[in-house]
Amino acid sequence: MRHDAETAAAVMRAAGLEPLEPYPGTAFPWKSRCTKCGSIVSPRLGSLTGRSRRPACKRCADRASGEAQRHDEDLAVAEMREHGFEPQEPYRGVKYPWRCLCHGCGTITSPTFGSILAGQSGCRRCADLRAGAARREDPERAAASMREAGLEPLAPYTTTMTPWRCRCTTCGRISTPTLGKIRSGPRCKYCARFGFDRAAPARVYVVTHAQHGAVKIGVAGALQRNDRIAQHRRRGWALFYGHHVPTATTPCPSSRRSCGAYGPPGTASSSLPSRCPMAGPRRSTTPV
């Protein structure tokens, strides 16, 4: 719709704007001053007269929206107390963090009033505690799972991923598996049919990798058909030291020393490159 300059100026003034330059046309920004807040704005006349009319002044529109959302402080405080929070500072608005004391856990938290009205928890610690309680395993059920796997618990249950001291009802040995591992399949490591027999003769070894400057300590069955040392050699490792022990659980003085003690002369411990072959616990050395 076309407008002449006078009609266009009248539309702008009716919207609370005073034009500061000649009328440029319906589709072009028209520099004006808001008569309510004094802000300089540049709306298009078409945006004030079209079907999807926009606010003439964004600053005034934002202020009006905030006032529409603003709640009485007394009502806001009463609402927060009803949800278990004691405000520690004056109320500023629905979207501002509000420092409060949580009656549930006693910590200081800063939820927005809007988030409380939306049904959110408002306290991260309480939310974490509720989530943890929902995931926590019943101790009786956890003990039953261990007994089904042939393990008798010797200590109270803590968590699914915490080592749990148990005695195997088959071989009588004591081990510390986690409930999570037991439920995933493995049972007593001494009675296991996979890997090497921990009760059989074993070999503690130290291998080095010249390319990566790394040192690794490991334990393998001494009578294994698939020699672990040979697997390391195929990936560039070289045997530096080997020691036979009666069983894999026999304490070996050599295994308690630093890997640097076994490394080639002139090396010191450092982090192991992630690209180094053969997974497993290991330490590395770098030239000094």
C-alpha cells in the first residue's frame, strides 16, 4: 500500500515515533525517535501497517513484555518457599538467578523463578541425590547376584563399580570383582576358563619399545600356547627382563619397582603415546 509523506508521518507518530528524516518509502528503514523512551530506531513503515505488525520500538516492547511477566515479590517468595527454597536476596525478575537456601540439602543454589514455575528441580544437588537413589542397587539383591555367580560376599555392598571382597565357593580363593563385571559374564578369576590360569606358573616380563621410548610390565601364563611375549615382538616390542613365579598372584619384588629401573640407560618416566601398540597398563620413558 502506497502512502504519501504526510500520511506516512502520521502513521509513525500514531505508533509513538517521530521521523528524523524524509519518508524513504514503505519497504525501507525510516530513522525515527521513540517518543516514549527516546531510543533511535529504524523500522519500516510496512512493518507497522502490514498483517504481521511488529513493535515500533524494540526497547519499549521488551520492557512491556518484562512487566507482563513480572510477579509480585511477596507472591514469588511464597512460591519459592512452597517449593522448598528460602530466598537470600530480593526478587529481581522471573528470568534472573535467585540466590536461595535449599531446605532439602542445605546448600545455596540460584535457580530462576521461571525455572521453578516450569517445574524444574531448582537444586542440582538434590536432583543428583534423587537420581542416585533411583539407580542404587538393593544390597540384598546385589548379594544374591554374587551368590548366583558362586561368590560369597565378605564385606558390605557399596556400589556396582566398586571392588567387592568375596570368596569363591568353588575354589575358596578370595578376589575383589565388581558387581557390574559379574553381571556382564566373568566370575571367579581363578576358576575362569578364559585367559591364563592365575593359580598356575606365570611369568612377569618387562618389554621396551624403541620407536615410542616406552616400557611395559606384564604378567602372562608361563605355559601358554599363545605366548604373550611373541605377540609383543610382532608389534615392535623387545623383551628386556623376564622372571618366572609359582603363580600369577605371587608377589614379585621386580614388579614393585619403577619401570624406569628397567628402561634402557638414560631414560626417565613420562606419559605413553596413545598410538603405542598393545593395550594394557604401561609406563613409558623418554630420553634424558
